Amino acid sequence: MENNNSRLVALEAICSVVLDKRSLSAVNYPEQDNAFTKSLVFGTIRFYHQLNDIVTDLLDHSLKKEDLDIHCLMLLGAYQLLYSKIPPHASIFETVDVVNSLDKPWAKGLVNAILRQIDRDKEKLLAQIHYSHPTWMVKKIKQNHTNDFEKILAQNNIQAPMTIRVHPKTSTTDYQQSLLQAGISSKTIAVAPQALMLDKPVSVYDLPNFDTGACYVQDASAQLAAHLLTPDNQDRILDACSAPGGKTTHLCELAPKATIIALDSSLERLERIKQNSDRFNLETIEIIQGNAEQQDWFDGQQFDKILLDAPCSATGVIRRHPDIKLLRKPKDITALVELQSRILENLWQLLKPGGVLLYATCSILKAENEFQIANFLNDHEDASEMKIDLDWGIKTFVGKQQLPSHEFDGFYYAKLIKQA
């Protein structure tokens, strides 16, 4: 049985998201019990809205602001009882025991009583339909995808698979065999020639030759970007908003002699591109700190191809980042749409006549995707759509949209060519 220190670490992470509105990506987990602790955190945040409704309904009155860590602790206990394989008695005892570390002995009886009630009501609670998303998000997704919204919400509440991109120096078949020899089974994905989807997630250090660049962890939808841009060794390519560098390194794999500029506004995130470039032993990527809305970093030499992986709501990757459901607000969408439009407008000026811009988001909202590109095409006579002929996603008014599914994250692509 994992000790309650894991639950205390998990509680701190949950509180940082729920109470302090921090991202899960900022959480550092101790080496011991890392996987267990992480499963508690992600599970509780994934089902936060349902768990919160259940716990709130059982409380006689709301807790004081300084005691909301106790509320979060009950959410953690409720997750274990309703969705984990931990025995109920252990879930309750170990969770209640965390109170000792919070110096709030009065809360022991309350936490114990609430969790025991949840355990008694488990079947009834699980039988109730609850999307476990904020109301505004359910409404918006339903408006955008009337026939598929329930499937989308269900996918968002499932742990995403682990998919890797195999370096082209090794055939996917050979690497799949190496994985099998290491006790790791996987499946190929026809539309993404370098992709292998693992049957079960593993530590990256269990992947054969990971440290020397044999593979990169990347969802199959994201792996399509480089192939769609069809990089050539003679090309000058801009990867805008490029960190952490998954698509940048992929472009370099496919066209190792191309000139590739990796642009991002964050120095910290650019460091991750450098780390990934070093692991793959890539020397042709030029890393630049700069704002994609501006041109103060631009040397005046236009690009043959531009990949714009635009800042977005990330509503297509909620299953990987469940904290999005707590941190994203309706006003964010409007601001993001305006930001995307400004970046598109700016980068279009940096593209050569006859050049190609690939617009990508990990969003499923039409305002960020097909409406954004339709407006851009309407405003720019020198822009036209290049059809994406790929057995992937659904054809939209312009571009292609993939909704979250077992094999793919939710993603959108539109390919534009600049007329002479």
C-alpha cells in the first residue's frame, strides 16, 4: 500500500490547480511513488466537476477559505472511491490520515463521514450522468459539435494513450520489434507513418535508445504537421510558436539540410527545443526568441514554408491536460482568436509568393479553426486553400478537424498557399 505521503503530495498539487489556478505542468513529483501520485492528481482533476458536486452536496455548509484544502482532500478521497482500484477501506483510512499532516484534527471526523457516505452511495453516484466539465464548455462544445459532443466529453475523461514518433533512421517495424523485446507492445497508425501507439504508457527511459534520439513522445495528430508541410532540403522554414520542439525536430528529420528557424517568445520553453535538438544531434535548427506577432527578430529573408502551431484553447487535448477544464475561461477564447488573427496577419507577410503556411491548433472550437481561416481567406486575395487529402479527421468548410478519439488528439489543420 502506498503511504499517505503520496496522498499529501497529490493534495498539494490538486490545491495548486483548484485554489491557486496553477497549471499541472508546473507540478514537480518526487521520484518515489511518482506514477501513483500522478494518477491521483490527474484523476481527481479529470473528474473535478463531478467530485466537487458530490462533496458539496454532502456538506451541511461550505468550508472557510482557509480550510479549502480539506475540501480538496475530500475530492481526492472521492476519486479513489469512485474511479480507482484502491480498496475502499484503504482509500478512506489513508486519506483521513493525511489530516494529521495538515494540523487540523477537527477535520478527521468530517472527512471520514463524507467519504464513508460516498462509498455507500457509489453505485447510485456512478449511475448519474455527469460530463465533469464546466457548464460553459459543455455548452460551447455542444454548439460546435451537436452530434458528437457526448463522445468528445467522454474522450476528455479518459487517459490518453502514449504515442511515439520513431526516427526515420530506424524503420517503424524494426523499432516495434525492439519494443517487444523490451516487453512493450504497440500498434502502428496508418496515417502517421512514424507513429507507434503503446498499449500501456511506460517511462521514456524504458524506450530503447530514447536518450540517443531513437524516438520522441508525440501524439499521432501532431505528427501529421511535418508531413503536411512537405519540407525539402532546399527550403527555408519557420516553425512559429515552436516550443517544446516536437514538430521542429520532425521537420529536421524529414529535411535534414533545410534551414529551420524555431521561434518562440519564452526563453524557458526554447531551452526545451535545444535539449531535444541536442538529443537528436540536430545542428541545422536556429533557435530564436521572438514574438510571432512582431517582426523585430526577422532578418528580412522570407520563408518558403511556415508552420504556425497557433496558441489556442487546447480543447482538443483535455484528456492530456485535464486542468484546462478548471483554468480555461470563456473570455480566453475571444482573446485567443484575436491573438491567432494577429499572428496569421504578421507571418503571412514573411512568406514568399508561392510559399505555403500550415495553420495548426489542438482546439476543437470552430472560432479558432475553420472560422478563423475562412475570415483570413476572405480578407486576403493572395491566399488560397490547399486541400488536405488525408484519411484523417472530418472535412470542414476550410481545413480538416479531428475530434478526440482513441488514436488521435483533437486537432485542426489548414494549408494555405500564397499566390504570386
